[in-house]
Amino acid sequence: MAARIEPASRVSHLQLVDLRRLASLQLDALLDDEVRLWREELDWDFTKSAELVRRFVDLRALSGCALMDGSDAVGYCYYVLEEQKGLIGDLYLRRGFQTAENEDLLLGAALDGVISSGQVTRVEAQLILLGERGPAAPLAPYLASFERNFMALDLRRSRLEPVTARRSIHLERWASYHQEGAAHLIAAAYQGHIDGQINDQYRSVEGARRFLYNIVQFPGCGAFFQPASFVAFDMETGRQCGISLASRISPNAGHITQVCVSPAVRGTGAGYELLRHTAGMLREHGMNSVSLTVTAGNQSAVGLYERMGFRTRRRFQALVWEGFA
């Protein structure tokens, strides 16, 4: 049996309520506040994601809870189940209620709900707005925590110069027929990598297929932007050796949803050239900035992004719970 995680003690005048007992109208003020914060801090238009939350709440199909102050929703957290894995999709508290105690109250309730389903052996969460700190007691003993950076590059000021890669590569614009090769590339690139501990989809070709489908088809990381997404091929072998995939997160901002290169071309400048082409195309299409997320422990990637002019705008934690049968 998996251990049951007890949520933090409840603040007396606040109550946890199952999201399936609420109507979206009761979350409107909270979601509007979240949309504003994503825009102000991350240049990210969160409107479509908020609309999906409203839709599934009204369908009584969203698992999770809201933190209520009387009749006002001041926070919420939801999760989804994928076979034996639970994903905590979002956790947000209205300004004025963003305390560690309230965050842990919502997070603990979500974890308890996921684990109590009886089918889950792993839970993942990457909650950008949760902040830098890791989970506090009593949640900390159950969760592995990985620091991640949200980094951004000002495209109006940066002019990335081309470099001659130390391995001859050929770049092509992303097309759907590249997806299978990209799945194999991701699985190879992340073998033994710290990011494979955070996202288990990176550990297998099947998982990478699902990951690629999600970022291309769904708005969680913005609207997929094919004109700024590229595939690299190794001219010596003819094989796919790198990808840089982009989305549009607001009219004036882009986001790199995935960038990786095969072990054979690491350190050759292939990653830089992929990023340079993506950034250049985003600029050509009227975007003023581009962002990405990176695990702080991935020092080689962080160093590359900093040399290109990316700066950390926010630090947050990726959280992982591993259970047992």
C-alpha cells in the first residue's frame, strides 16, 4: 500500500471544497487574478488554460479542490490521472492568500486525492507560480524536489551571431513526419539525465511520443508555433540529431517547449544554432521575447542559455512522488 499523505493543518476560516461541487462562476475572480499574474510576471497569456479549467469544472470532470474563504474561492489545485501516474496540473492562490501554509494545504489535499485513487505509483508537478521553496513538513519527506529556472531572452536587444558548428548539420522546419524520429531522439538524449527524474516521459520512446503530441496539440505550453520549430540532421550519418520546438504564449512572446541534441553532437554548437534559428524566427514574426525552463542542476544548458543572453526571471520547484505497490 502507498503511504497516505496528510495535508497541512487547516486555517480556521478557510475550507477545502471539492472542485466537482463548484460552478466555474465561483472561480471567475480567482482565475482572472491568475491570468493577470501570468501576464505580468511571465509575459504569458493564460486565458486558454483558464477557459479549459472553467469548462471541465462545469462538466464536473476536474479532480481537485478549491480553498474557500466563505463563498469566495481564494485558491485551487487540480490533478489528472494517466494510467499509474498523477499529474498536478496547476496550483494557484489569490494575492493576499499566497502563504506557505495555504500552498501546502492545497498541495497536500491534491497528493492525498491522487494517491488515494489506489492506482498511482508516481506523481509529478511543475508549478511555476508555486515559488522557489520546496514543500514544507509534513509533505517534504514524501517528495523529491528539483530547482528549475524560468529564463527569458529580450529579442529586441539580442542579436545572436551564427557560429560554425564543429559537426556539420542541416536544419529543416518542423513537420509532422519528424515526430517519430524526434521521439527516439528525446529518449536517447535524456537517458540518465536529471530531467528524466522529473518527467518520466523522457525515459522511453512511447513516453516521448506522448510528450510531443501534448505540446503540439494542447495549449498547456502555449500554442505550438511551427514556423519557429526546427529539426537538425547530422550530415555524417543523415540521422536526426536535434530539435528546437516553440510555442506562442502571447501576441508578443514565444516559449521554447523542447530543445535537445543527441549525445553525438553535444558540445559542437548544434544546440546553439537550433536556438538561434528559433529565436530569429520568433523575432521575424513580431515577438519581443522568448522564454524556456531549465533544471538548475543542468549546468551545461544553463551556461549556454546565459551566454546567449537568457536571464532567470523566476525560480520554482519540480516535485516528484514515487510510491510502491
